[in-house]
Amino acid sequence: MQCDLEGKVALVTGAAGAIGSAIAERLTDNGARVIIADINLQGAIQVADGLADAIALAVDISQPDSVENLVLQIMREAGRLDILVNNAGINTQAHRVNIDAFPLDEWNRIVRIDLDGLYLMSRAALAPMLASGNGGRVINIASVVGLAAMRLQSPFVAAKAGIIHLTRSMALELGSQGVLTNAIAPGSVMTDLTRKLFYSEDGSFSSRTEEFMQHIPLNRPGTAQEIAEAALFLASPGAGYVNGQILAVDGGWTAGYMM
Ligand SMILES: NC(=O)c1ccc[n+]([C@@H]2O[C@H](COP(=O)([O-])OP(=O)(O)OC[C@H]3O[C@@H](n4cnc5c(N)ncnc54)[C@H](O)[C@@H]3O)[C@@H](O)[C@H]2O)c1
């Protein structure tokens, strides 16, 4: 889709990564100036260099001082903030274990970034957004696992479910001030990181992937661009009456059971 975001400033966290960079690209393509914010500053600079109107800045969303500093820098360099895309997030790689065996430090690390971090970033970014009186948009990147749980990744599942309900709280509290909050729940998305989970060495889907894809009506993973398209819609003037919604972009995975 195309829309007019000319004059708008958007902050995308985790924008050095696959989905965040795709979202940033769609926003700049439609006229927004985009802040590429990431804990990986080198990656953020690389992404910003390839975009029409982007600034790379470092942030650790789990640190209150870091998010406050980021917002100060944005106000200094761009003078306003209209769209916040809370995209930065992590999951466990090493600890795919039952809840009773899940290491507490790994639980804390994931929840601190995925849920607390999203809250901290929102709180800091909302200050100038609300003070401006121009309204704004908050787009939270959750996951289908926040809608229907999955085994062996309990902190990620709990954090994403928390994001979904926090989105609704934000929508109720901020809507009357013109700030609309919605979430996207991506299904399985093919990125450089997940590619090796899907494919065998010969380039075909692994047998586990074949089995998994049978639960997805479209029978394939999504792309970062497909998530970015949904984010662009939620940021667009056309979504001016959409507030507090969770848009699953999952090929129909959470629509029901494929039996
Ligand atoms: N890829 C998928 O299949 C999938 C599915 C559902 C939801 N999601 C969600 O989409 C979002 C983006 O995922 P992705 O696949 O692009 O992952 P990714 O790993 O490519 O990107 C995540 C980015 O977040 C950054 N980051 C991590 N911790 C940070 C912190 N403390 N502060 C600031 N930045 C930090 C990383 O440096 C990285 O650039 C995440 O919230 C993820 O949970 C992804």
C-alpha cells in the first residue's frame, strides 16, 4: 500500500533486525523520517545508510536511562515523534525446556527486554507524543504465541501475551488523547535467523518444517515485508479509527485447527 507520512517522525526499535528494518523501509518509502534504534549500533547504521531518510541511534530498551536518552536525542535531531514501533525483542535459543527447568536468569533476561523494555520505551516516547497534542501511533510487535501458547519458551510466550494486553490498556488510556495503539502478532516469519530452522542443508524444507507448515493454511512462513505492510497500514492515516486491535499476520495459523 501507499500512504502519506510526509513530515512524520517514526521510531522503530530493533530496526537493525529483519522485521524492524523491513518496517523502517516501508515507513521511509512513504515519506516518514525514521529513527533506526537498536542495541546493535553498527547494524543500525548499516540499515540507515540504505534508506531514504533515516537516523541510526543506539538504545537498550531494558534500561530506563537508555530509553530516556534516546528520546532526548530524537527530539534534538528530529524535533518530534509521531509513530513508535516497539519491535525489539529476543527469545531463548539455548533453553528450549519445560517451565520447571527454565533457568531463572534466562526468564528474567527475556521478560526484561520483551515486556519491561517495551513498557519503558513506550513510557519515554509517549511523553513528547502526548505533549505535542498532535496524537500519534504506537505499534507493538507481539507474536501469535501471545494469542495461543507454545511449549518450551515460557518467558517469550508470557511476555508476548503481556504485550497484547498492554496494547489494549494503552489503547483505552491514550485513545482520547489521539494516540492509537495496536499490535501485530506475526506468525512464523522467514528471516536470516529463522531460515536455518526451516531448511535442511540441501535447501528443501526440513521434515519438521513440513509437519509444522501443515498447521498453517497458507502452508508457508511469512516474510518480514508482509509484517511491514501491516505496520504501514497501522501507521497510515487510513487506520485512524483502529485502536486496541491485535492484527495476526500468520497465514491463518491462529484461525483454528487444521484437522
Ligand atoms: N521472526 C519471527 O518468526 C517472529 C515471529 C513472531 C514475532 N517476532 C517478533 O518480531 C520482532 C523482531 O524479530 P526479528 O525476527 O526481526 O528478530 P531479529 O533478531 O532479526 O531483530 C531483533 C532486533 O532487536 C534488537 N534488540 C535485542 N535486544 C535489544 C535491546 N535490549 N534493545 C534494543 N534492541 C534490541 C537486536 O539487536 C535485533 O536487531 C521481535 O519482537 C520478535 O519477537 C518475530
